[in-house]
Amino acid sequence: MSIRHHLSDPLLMAYAAGNLPEAFSLVVATHVSMCDGCRAQLAAFEAVGGAVLEGTVLEGDYVAMADGALESLIARLGVPDMAKPLPKRGDFPAPLQDYIGGGLAEVKWRNLGLGVRQAILPTAKGATARLLYIPAGQAVPDHGHRGTELTLVLRGAFRDAADRFGPGDVEVANEDLQHTPVAEAGEACICLAATDAPLRFNALIPRLLQPLFRI
């Protein structure tokens, strides 16, 4: 897998610090499971954060951990090494699989028109996560953004005014980006997207349907 569009350092640092909404964290975790470079970078940020915490002196008494205590705990819990790729289970990367509860056949798609479908995933308030299915050659209505949108390609590819995005690539869109994503010919494009504000559609019909489809 050749990934060209990665997560920014600020996003990885916010994820490591636990400061992202659940929907954004899901996108980051799924991308990290697919991308060796971002996984290594995240591990570095987490190591720095751990060193900072270790060097922080808190008021009151504390008990130092014995040598090897952390490694022993990780071994007992079976926590995966973040420097290694997480295994893919079924049709989706491991972090996403738990939100789906199965493979593609179990996704509860909702038609948005022209063959485009979505499935909103259960996440906490603050942002919304959804799977998007865009048929080969089909476009998503032209739109802008009132906040931030993270779009991770799981299968297929799409193109827009910014670039081409294939499997593992992440597009980070904000208020400055106006685009019309189009799935490439030959294969449907399946994406995981997270938004923290409603999209801004230009055409009348998408604007009228927006509250119904929660996009």
C-alpha cells in the first residue's frame, strides 16, 4: 500500500494526548493501523509524553514502579506494540471493525441518492463518524466545510480539486476547501469520514436533505 497523504503532527499529538473527539480518534486510529510512518511517529509522540509524565513530580507521596512492571502489565493485558501494524479483521482495519460489528454485509447503509450511501457510526458527541460508499465514477455534491473533516480512504480512490486519494490516504478539509469528490472508475470508493460541523452544500436539494441525512 502506497500512502501519500498522512496525518499532520498536530493531529497525531492531539490523539496521543487524548484531546480529539471520538469520531476523529477513530479516523486517526484506523489510519495509523494502515500506515507505518504515522504509526512510528505516533509511538515517538507517546514516548515523549511518557517521559514528560515520568519527570513530573507531584505533591505528596508516591511509590515508584518496580523495574519491568510496565512490560509485565502489557504482556498480561495483551496490549499490541504500536510500532507494529494492527491485524486486519475481516473487511475493515482492526480499530474500525469493532464499530461495524461485522463485514461489509453487516453495514447498515442508508441511501443518499445517485448510488451514494452512508452509515453513521456510534460515537460520542463533538463530532460524527460515518462510512461512505461512492459508486465508481460517481461524484459527491459540491460542498464546503463549516469545520474540519477527516476522510480516510479504505477501498478504491477519489479525486477532487486538491489531489487523488487512494487506500490509506487521509484528506484533511477545513473552511478553505471547496470540492467535489469523484470516485475513480473501476471500483467503488469506501471512506471513513469524521466531521465536527455540518457541511456547506451549494445546490438546493442537498441543502434541503441535509438535516434528514445528518451531514
